Amino acid sequence: MAIDPQPEAVTAEGPGADFPSAPAGVSAEGHGPWYLAFKRFTRNRVAVAFLGLFILIVVFVLAAPLWADHVAHTGPNKTHTLEKLHVGDEVREVVTPEGRPIGPQWFEADGKFFLGADSRLGRDEMVRLMYGGRTSLLVGIGSALITTAMAILLGLLSGYFRGWVDTVIARTLDVLWSLPVFLVGLALGVALAVGGLKIGPLEIAGGSLWIPVIVISVFTVPYIARPIRGEVLALSEKEFVEAAIAQGAGPLRVMFSEILPNLASTVIVFFTLTIANNMLFEAGLSFLGAGVQPPNSSWGTMISIGEELLTTQPLLAIIPGVMILLTVLSLNIVGDGLRDALDPRSKIRLEAHAGMVEPKGSSV
Amino acid sequence: MKKLYLIATVIGLAALSSVALVACGGSDNSSSSGSSGNSGDGKEGGILNATYASFPDYMDPALSYTAEGWTAMGEVYIPLLTYKHAEGAEGSIVEPGLAKEMPKISNGGKTYTLFLRPGLKYSDGTPVKASDVPYSIKRMIALSSGGSPFYYKIVGAEKYAETKKGDIPGIKTNDKTGEVSFTLEKPSGTFTNELALMFAAPVPTGTPIEDESANPPPGTGPYTITKSQPGKGWEYARNPYWAKDNSKAMPDYPTGIIDGAKITVIRNPQSQVNDIEQGKYDWMQNPPPADRYTEVKEKYEGSQFKVQSTISTYYFWMNTTKPPFNDVKVRQAVNYAVDPAALERIYSGQIKGTHQILPPGMPGYEKFDLYPHSMAKAKEMLKEANPSDLDITVWTDTESPNNEAGEYYEGVLKEMGFNTKLKIINADNYFTVIGNQTTPDLDTGWSDWFEDYPHPNDFFQPLLSGESILPTNNGNFANIDEPALNKEIADLGEEQLGPEQESAYSALDKKYMELAPWAPYGTRTLSTFVSSDINLENIIYNPTFFEYLTSFEFNE
């Protein structure tokens, strides 16, 4: 995960540019900002197309049990090393005595081994791809949820209270930011995958999916919390905040009823991009054996298994790789589209993966 | 990412304290080149340009405990006794090395007396003295070598290991006559094998008592290591004192055909295979990666590639002290469920299925299979046994395909009706983790064992005797402790191996398999892969020392 700590230069814009411009043909009058954003988003054909692709991917992985039960008639972790496949009059070995897994059968065997077998264990690659996608998306979305929730909380506290609260939180985030995230994630992932995690009453078994989810979400918090903090710093000086305070609203009320709604667009954009980012993180960790633990599959572990057979069965590594590529790409493009739609001033420039950048000079 | 099986296996097992592993070898045709190591049809001389996938654990005869190290130094450091330069069963015969003849055993099997051959010299010209023998053994013990427990049976050696001071009273020498005598605590049937290990090979008195991997001490063999760069490679040249002195003193020991060798460490086995195919290198010590194995075998078998069997057993252990595996019925059921034929495929054909403790090639091996594969029978037996606890944790390491073997095994247990959890531990510390009795949930898991020397005791004593159950660095993963069988192992261990003892070991194999502390599934095969410039026929693959450097020869 390459992270560019240098904030991008923000082009100076005149005060006139501060007004969200309504898309051509849509009257800004009488419509809420969300409606306008929706309109703007739907005009972005590329983003809509990739949103469609992402939905397709989600449907694809959700259909895993259907495919497993009704087409492939096997589970994701079921081994078929010694089984033979009857295709017409031909008998094919799922794994040859030399340990070569069968290649894609497409519909020749009624959908069994559609993409071939995954390794010498003879598991159905298609079923594993679908279940692995569930895992990958689950880890991506789950950790993005946790990351975002923690980031909002820390960003609000730090940006609103300032003073020593800000110092403690911001410096802690700086420390977290300065760690070589992937290496620490790898070390933690390996250690926790073996021993599990025990904090007070909280107990997580070694092979649990929660381990990669927690490791990933903790390490990605700074990338969202810092920009949010910046925005809260700016927002808390706005007149409507002063007005709320003047009306006697306490800090909690100001933070959650006044400031938080104004962060919504930023949070939505960040959330989308963080899913993509975290999926890549998960794939990397799993590839190196520190993420999702066998026998469960994720796209990262599937690439790792496929890598060993790269010269004879390259598809085994390429297919999950392409799935990751498509998912991350679609999330990134949708995220960009959302940013353009929700925040036409584009104060926050971010590209998942390439770096999440704190806005600079965000005096609104 | 791909590492070598043997490396990790060997390092892992070497962590076991008492009597650990190594070795491989043994082959079906034992008579091919005989023990002379003389040249075949090829030409004399030449420098062998070879590659290893990793630098040996140590380039010091006292410390090395891996296949790589033993192959690398086998023709540099000759012990008092040595293995016949031959393959298979013939290669398991212990012969005199630096000693004139086999030891005279007296004092009820407790005293071994040998005489050094006169006129021997190290590669730096220093004459070999009888007193170098106790010095070398003391040096090895003082360095806490993984091999030192083999020699604790010498009177006073274990005490020396604690104090590291004074002498070992059980070793007496006379520099004038070259006499060396060892007195043991009790009779031993394996001591000649242990004297033939490189741990006991003499080095000059005064060799620093530290790891000399970067500057290997002078040896007595036909080749000497002229340069060693840990992590990168090393070089051999002929021992300048071999032709003049040692070869005359040891006329039966092969002199070697090539003039020297240069070894380069290439960590990527894929590129090693390419380099051999293109003739950039002449020999790769490690097997080709699983993905290329079949291709290489199909293309080059017979001309440049040869499958070599090893004396090893791959198995799943079951902890006999805890439910559900404290019930022999459950363990037998698992034996019915595990199918060696499936595991042969998981290992890409690089194991041969067996279902017993002793592997082929080991004296005492007699083929049997008490548990022909039947999942139906396994399920039925498990139902009958009706264990109180069905939640188990299955352990394996990250080394492919051991991890896949573990996944397969977990699937089998799940199918039988267990609730399983799989733990895959990094291969570098797998054996440390499962050898520690405080590790929770040690129910069942994967392991393997390669012989240290071709003696069946090396499979029973360290792996199945109750005496070998230790709180840490445990080697008896099944924790099986049968007093009657413990005694049988101990008694047999004191006797010299003969036909009677071999059949006793074979019976012991069966008795243990009836108790089913393990579900064994195969014995490993390795391979020799050389370029077209090398005469494959002439290479001798010994069960303990693998490819002998003296047997390499360039084609005309």
C-alpha cells in the first residue's frame, strides 16, 4: 500500500466556486443536495457502469451456496483428490497421479469443476472462488465499517475538543501512520493466527475471520481519521456550530447532530475507497499466509495456492487476481464518481491504494 | 516463497533434542557403481559447477545436522568409521574409515577399541593424532551441537556437556599407537552407526571451539573446502595430502574423479531447473519444485534425472493421552480413513504410500498394511467408539505440500464426524511448537522423520518410546508410553543388529501399528538432477550421505 504523505496541492478557487453547481438541465431549486448528488452521479456513465459491475460481483459471491449445492454438488473445502470425472465416455482424473489438478471443464461435466480443481487437493475452483469472494468482500466491508466508525469517532473528538485530546489522538494516529503498515500487519496477522487474541472477556480463536478484519481496520484508521479531523476543525468554526452552542447544545449534540451530517459525503466516499483498499490489504496478507487461514479461501489465499502451479495452471492464480482487480477497480471508480457527485469542489482528492490524502487549507 | 521440503523439515526436526533427524537415500539398484568410486566411461578431472537452494545450516562437521550439510561435507571429513560408498542396503554397511578396522567390542559390549591408520594427515599437513578424537567430540559437545546427545552414552560425556570442563573419562587415547577406546554407560547396538556420523569426524586439536562455517577446519577426506561464504556458496579442491598420504593409508576409500567443485546458492528452484537444462550448472542438490517435477521427470528420467528413495516416514500423530485419541478404536478408525493413495497425489508422486512405521530400505522393514483404506469402516468404528470429545485441533506446517496434507487430513477427520480446527504453523518453528507440552490443543497433526543412520532403533527410541516424552522438544508427539514396548525398545537397543534383531524390530513395528499412535502414509522420494555433461550412472546416492562428491564424473 503506497501512501503518499504529501498532500496534493489544492488549486486555489475563488469564492464563487464554493457553490455546488447543479448539473445542466436540472434546476437546483427545490431539490435537496442528495438528489442533486444522485443526479450528478447517474450522469457519470463510467461510474454507473462500474457500480453495476460491483453489484454483479456481489450477486456472484452471494450465489455461492446455490452454485455449490445445485451445480457443482460440493463444498468449498471438500477434497476430491482421488475422484474421477465422467465426461461423456471419457474418464478424467481430478488430480493426476503426478499431482496435476484438472483444468477448467466449463459445462462439460455439468458445471462440476467449471474452472478446474484448485490444487492437488482437488477442490472445485469455481466454488472456492465464490466462497472466497464472500470472505474477501466480508473482510473488506467489515474492516471498512470498523475503520470508518473508529475514524469518525477519533476525528470528531480530536477536531472538536482540540487541546490535549487532539494532541493525544493526532499524535497516536501519526505514530500509527508512520509504522510500516504491511509489515506490522503481517507480523500481527501471523502471531494472532496461531495464538488467537484475548483481551479481557473478548476472545477470538486463531483461525477466525475477525483477526484479519481487526488487524486491517486498526491500521487503516489514520488514513480516514486525519482528513476527518481536518474537516471537523474547519466545520467547528462555522456559524451553525456557534449557533448550536449558543442554543445550549452540549458537545455530544454538536458533534453528532451538527457536524456529523456535514461529514456524510466525505465519509461515504472514504468508506467506498476503504473497502477497496482493505480488500487489497487482505489479499496481500492472505497471500503471505497472515490473513484468512486455510482451509477457508479468500481471493488472496487462492492466488497464493495458484502461484505454486503458475507454470502449468496459470489460470488458478489469474482468475482470483482478475476478480480482485475488477472489484477494486469498480469500487475505486464508484468512489471517485461519488466524490465528484457529492463534493464537486473536490477538496479531498483521494485515490484508494495510491494514498488517502488529508485536505490542506480546507477553510470553507 | 517456495522453500525446500528438506531444509525446513530438517531444521525443524533438528530442534528435537535427543536424537533427531536427517538423511535420506537408499535406492533400489544397489550394485550400480560399487564402492570404489572409480571413474566410469567419462573423463578424469574438471570442476563441477553445482547449485544448492540454500546454504547448509553449518559448514562445520561438528554442527551440521541437515541433508545439505552432510552432502556438502561427506567427502571432506572422514570419521573413524564410515558408510560403504554404495546405494541402498549396501550403503548402510558401516566400514572402517580413519580406523584400521572395525572396533573390538569388549567388556560386555561397553568398550569399543579402535586404532587409527598410520600416516594420516589433515589437509593443512598436520598429522592426525588419536587425541584429536576426544578433542573433536568435546568440541562438538561444547558447541551444544544437535548431534551431541548421540554421544551422551560415553561415560562422562553428559557431565562434560553440563560443565564443559576437563576431559571425558570414557574416551582414552594413545597417540603413539593410535589407539582410541570408548567406554559406554551401557551396551549399545547403534554406537558404530554413531561413530560413522560426521559429528564424530576428527578435526585438528586446537580448532577453535566456535562455529567455523566461514572458515571450515581442515579435514582428512579427498576434497577440502577452500572457500566458504555462508549464504552464497563454497568451493572444493583436492586435498593436497590425499594422494601422498591418506589415499595410501586408506586404499579402499574413493579418490574422486573431478578436480574440484564450485557451489552456488540459488534460492529459486525454478531458475535452478532452467540453469541445469541450459547447462549453466551441472547439478542441483535439492529436488525440482513440485510444479516442474513431473515435466523434468518425464523429459530427463534415465539420462539426467533419477528418483532416489529415502529412509523416511511421513505420518499423522494422535495424542494418546487425551480424548478422543486415548481410545485405540478411534485411532484405528483414523488409520482406516487416511488414504495413502490420495496423499501420493498431494505430494505430486514424491512419496510412496506406506502404512507402517519402518520405511522400505530400513533394516527390519517388512511390508504390511493393517488398515486398508475404507471410509465406511472408519465411520462405523468411530460410531462404535463413541468418544466423549469430538472437538479436535489438527496441526501442520506451512511447507507445501505438508500444509495440503494437513488440509486433506482435516477434511478426512471432518468427514468421519469430528469437529475440526486446523492450525498451520510456520515451518521454521513447527516442531518447537508441537514439541512443547504446554501448547494447548495438541490433538493430532502432521510430522515426518528421516533416519539419522540406517538402524531401526532410530525410529522407535526417539519417536515412540515413553522415555522420549519430554516437556519441551518432545519427539514422541503421540505421547505413547507402553511400558512393555518401552522395555523392548531399550533391550533391543543394547544388542548388535542381526537377523534376529531385525525380525524383532519388524514385530515391534506391527505391535505399534496395532496400537495405532500414528496414521503413517508414506516414504519420501528425492531426486538427482544433473546437466547433460554429467555421467548420471556413476553417481552414488547413499542413504545417509546422499550424492558422494567423489562419484561425480564428466562425460567424455
